[in-house]
Amino acid sequence: MARRWIVPLVLFLLALAFALCVWPTRWRYDHMTVDGDIVPVRMDRLTGRADMLLPDHGWVPVEAPPDSLGDATPASL
């Protein structure tokens, strides 16, 4: 009788573990060129925030350059 609900429970827990740990990952990785150097970029799938990896500083936010009006423009990656 107990085996009747144990198998579906185990299958559900395996599917949940796969969904949380394997797919989809929180970060999407890409790269961009900064001053002639290619640097890794990670984008948070939940918030859309992008960070680039600098050798001496670690992960730092990607900032958009100001446009001619002084307003921030979206960064193109």
C-alpha cells in the first residue's frame, strides 16, 4: 500500500531536483569586447542584470554609456 505513493513521490522529487539544479541555470553566459579585450559576460535570467568579469575586480556590473543627452542607454551585448 505504501509503495503506491512512494514511486510517484520519488519521481516528482527527481524531476524537481532536475528543474532546480540543472535546467534552466540562473545565468546566461556570453562575451563582449572592451578596449580590444574579450571579456566574459553573465546575464541574470531573472532580473536581466549583466555583469562582466574583470581580472583584478571580479564580476562588475555592465554600465551603459551615456548618450548625447546625458541619459543612460541600454547596453548592447
